[in-house]
Amino acid sequence: MTPDQAGLLIREGEGLSVEFKERYTPRIDEDLVAFANTKGGTLLLGVRDDGAVAGERLTGELKARLNSLARNCNPPIAAEASQAGAVVAVEVPEGAEKPYACASGYFRRLNGTTQKMRHDELRLMFAENEPIPFEERTVRGFTFEDVSKAKVRTFAREAGIRLGRTSVADFLRSLNVANEARVKNAGILFFAANVRAHIRQSQTTLVAFKGTERLIVYDRRDVQDDLLVQFNEAIAFLRKHLNVRSEIRGVDRHDIYEIPLEALREAVVNALMHRDYGIAGTQIGVEVYDDRVEIANPGGLPNGLTLAKFGSMSIRRNEIVADLFSRLNKVERLGSGIRKMRNAMSSAGLPPPEFDPDGFFTVTFRRSPDFALKRTVKVGEKVGEKVGEKPTPNQEKILALIRRDPSISAKDMSGKIGISSRKIEANLANLKAKSLLRRIGPDKGGRWEAAGPDVASEKSPG
């Protein structure tokens, strides 16, 4: 590993395939085993937990100790140590003879932590026994040229990663979404300029129905883009169609949704992380009814995992996808999503979420009876104030582009939407007047910040 490659891993921080250790200890055999049991990874010696470089030298004695630890694992692990600038990089490939164990037991990586596995977790992790998971496969004809640099910049900005002069290819390899020659499906799902051209089932369908049955469609959107855009658009759609009330606490206004947004966010990101992307012709569904919200993803529970154990252990169908979402701070690293959903609903005085794993995995949230389903709840001051109308179709497109790339120019928006720059500027002014958009920083070098549609519009039941 080169010093530049090690520096990029340090800037990105710990994750599914990266672990920092300030100094060598015999217990790092747990990390070696965890990497071999998961997707492989790199252990950086001489780096503190906060990313500060303490320094480490690969002496002959240290190299001998590392080799001894790797050989004493069962089966032995083919770890390779090298000096990478001021730190020592220990690279561990994904094992071909899983499961691997050290003297302390069996371990695995769960995003940015090494965790000891219980017997039932060990059995479940390897129950499906798929040689190459969908997220690690590649698509014929997809090259690094098909990657969107704007999406790479957006991801790095939201994840707090400084790119510097790092190439797109090196950045994707450092995130474990590409090898030397090809981009993995996980990388396509996040960074392809045209995701649907290569993975057609990458779609989230958002539907609002009138009533409690799937009869009268009130609003519909098919989001056919990368997973971050699908997440953001799903949350904006839910905020648009749920009732909300406002409370003034001190000098600040707090919007309180009839279903806690925290629970909905967890459900959406769980659907994106856990869906089976290998099932063609399917999509994630987010459906709003008068009495409930349903969020469904294809694939059901992993083989061997029952509802009785669901929520008590973290078994992830797409480890790399989950790691990327955790880097974006959309999900906690220790896998507490189900518990957070239940706690949020309980704190709001609502029934717990209902889970149905039959074929599609569906979570159902019951809407609050305290909100009149046929009553408009206004957002604004405490007494209520209508501050704008719903955005037009072109304005919805502008907001979607800005959520994807907050630094996008009016000229670029004009080319993507197909209207003149003058009309783009007029729509931007209108969106700012509706409090749906604001400019942060100067015209040159600044960025846009798009609010959810609910911030400025009256709330009507979905």
C-alpha cells in the first residue's frame, strides 16, 4: 500500500473494511479474523481512533509478530504488512474458507467495529452461502467513465471526506466498491451517472392513496436514480404527505409529524440496505394511506433469520451498501435501526411498527389518531400561516437536482431540465420566496440548501 492510499483511508475514517489501531497488541488477531470473515480490509497501525497519526515502524520484530498472529488463526490468514508512510498497513483479503477464528473466538465486521459472533449469528451469517453477493458482482460494459464525478463529490462532501487530488478510480477502490479493473454493483448503485441503464431494478416507487385501500392514487413518483437520491426523495415525499403541527419552544419552532420522522428514516434506509437487488423487475415501495404508511423492500428476511430474533442481531444482506450509508450518517454503525423505530413510535404514543417478512419485507406505521385525517394542519407560526403553494413540476425537478448536487449551477440545471436559464432563475426566486430553498454563501463558491416541501406548504392528508 502506498502512503497516498493510506492517507486516503485515514481521511475517510474507519468503516466496514478499515480499522485504526494506535499501536500493535496481540488482540489485533480479532480484527484480522473479522476482515477475513466479512469483505476483507486494512488494519492501519499507528493511527488513533480520531484519525490522528501517531506513527508506527514495520521492524523485523513487528513483521514476525504479525505473521505469527495470522498463521495461528484457524484457518491461517494470508495477511500482508507494509510500511505506508508513517503508518503500517496490514491488508487482509476476504477469506475463501470461512468461518475463521482466533484464540478469542469468531469475529466479524459490522460497519466500523469488530464484533464477536454468537453461535446463532455465526450460523445465520453463512446460511445463504452465496459465492458472490449481488453487490460485489460487476456489470458487463460498465467502466470508470460511467461514474458521475458530481455524485462522487456529493458523497465525499456529505461523508466529510477530503478528496484532494484523489482520482475517481482510487476513491472507489478505497471504499471497496471497485477493484483494479471494474466497478462493483454497490458502486454502480451509488455513483453511476445513469444507474437504471445498468441495474434496472434500482428504483423506489412513492405512492399516496386516498382512503385506506390501493384504489385512488393521489400522488406518485418513480425515483430511478442512485440510492442517496432515492433516500432523500422518499423522505421528502413522506414529509409532504404527512400531517404536522408546530410548537414554539422559546424562540424556535419545532415541527412534530404524526409519525416520527426518525422512525420513517430508519425504515427507508433499512429498505435500501437490506433489499435483494438481484431480483429483477422489483422496486422498493413507499405507500401512504389515510390510516398508515407502508415501506416494503424485495427479499424478505435473510435465510434462517426469524421474526423472533429480528431486531436482536444485525444480519445484513448488503454489507458494502450498509457501510456507505453509515459513512453518510444515515444509519448507526452498530445496527440499532429496529430498536430506534420501536422507541420512536413508543415515545410518540403510537402503536409499534408492524413487520411482515412474507416475500417482500414490509414495515407498517399506523398514523396518529390525534391528527384529524381530513383536517388541514398549517405550518408556520403558532396560530398557523400559509406561506406558499406546492412547487410546480419544474420546481420539483430543480429541488431534486439540488438535493443531489447542492453546488449545481443554473446553467447545468437548464440543460438537465430543458428550460431556459432565465426560467431557471425565475423558479429559483419563486422557491426562495416559498421558503423551499435558500442560498448559502456567495453566488460563486456558495451552495444551495433545499428544504422539504412541507416547510412551506399547507399539509393535506395523503
